[in-house]
Amino acid sequence: MEQRGLSRRDLEPHIGSRARVAEVLNHKRPLTLPMIRRLHQGLGIPAEVLIGESVARQRRKEEGMTPLKRLVLLLLLGLSPSAMFGQARPSGANAPSGSMCIASVTPPNSEQKSLSNPAGGNRISSYSVQIDKTRPVITSNDKSISISGLAVGRRHLVKIFGDGRPIESFGFRFSQFSTTKLCLWFNSLYETWQLWDARVGGAKCRCNR
């Protein structure tokens, strides 16, 4: 929650009442499949993280969840099994590279924040994205930006800067996703950055259009 800048109130639309959110965070109630689906789709939290947390709690009571049970959970969630188990990564000089499409960011405005005006009241006016040690790329308000040539077989570090100041960072591997084409987009409503498969975030990332 802290890494994504989320509060307990942000979780209520996806988990339920304030009391239910407290029960989940205090390990008194496990995450259900509908909760996992809503948190994944609404906040962009990787399903494997949510499932892994749920499994960790369950292991305190029993032996744990087998790979087959995890696979069934993923299928019920409508996700690719590779999201949990990863894909085999090619090696050698001819190994393919991956790419990341950075979606355009809706500029903030002074109106009240709402579902129809998610950027209302946002304080940061300009974002830039740095991958590993490359030069930061300034996001656009009207077009997507493509970053290609990312090695598939290694871990990458993404740093987000808002108005020139670091505000968020996270690591990823392409093996966490079902494709080597990823979409990085800004959720204006919750003011969080999310990394999805490009096929899932295609409505937001338009690098190939």
C-alpha cells in the first residue's frame, strides 16, 4: 500500500466496508476471488502478488496451495498462467528484446475529482520515466511513447519522477507477463502508475497506432 501510495479508503471500493478492509489487512479475513479480481483490474496490483499473499496466509493453517490449485485460481480469474509461473526465457545473442509503451497522461485540472474527471485536483503537472540507467523520458499529454530494446532475460528498474522529484520506483521482469510488449500507464483517479501487458492496457497505450 505504501509503495503505491494507497490508503485504506482506496481499498474500500474493491474489498468492501471499512471494517472488512481492516479485517483483510489485519489477516483476520482472506482475500476472496472477487476481491482479487477487483483489486487487479481496478488498481493494477499484480494478481500473483494478491494470490501469493492469500496463499501465505493459508499456509499458516495448512500445508499450502499446490501449483495445480494456483493454476485453477488463475483460470478462474481469467488470467494467463504465465502471470504466475512465468515463461521460459530464451538466452544467447539472438534472444529477443522487449518494449514498454508509456501511455499519455491526462493533465490535472482544478475541478473536483470524480469518475468522470479522474485528473481533477491532481497536484503533479509533469511526469518522467527512467528505466534502469537510461535518460528519463518525459511523458506526453496527447501521445504514447515507446521504449524498445529492453533485455528480456534480466530484471529492470523503473523510476517515476513527478515535477522533477522521485515519487515511485519498482522492479519487473518480462517473465512476470504473458508478452514482451508492456504498457505503463498512469491511473489519474488513484494517482498511481501501473504496468500491464500491452494487450490488457491497449486502450491506454497506443504506440502501435
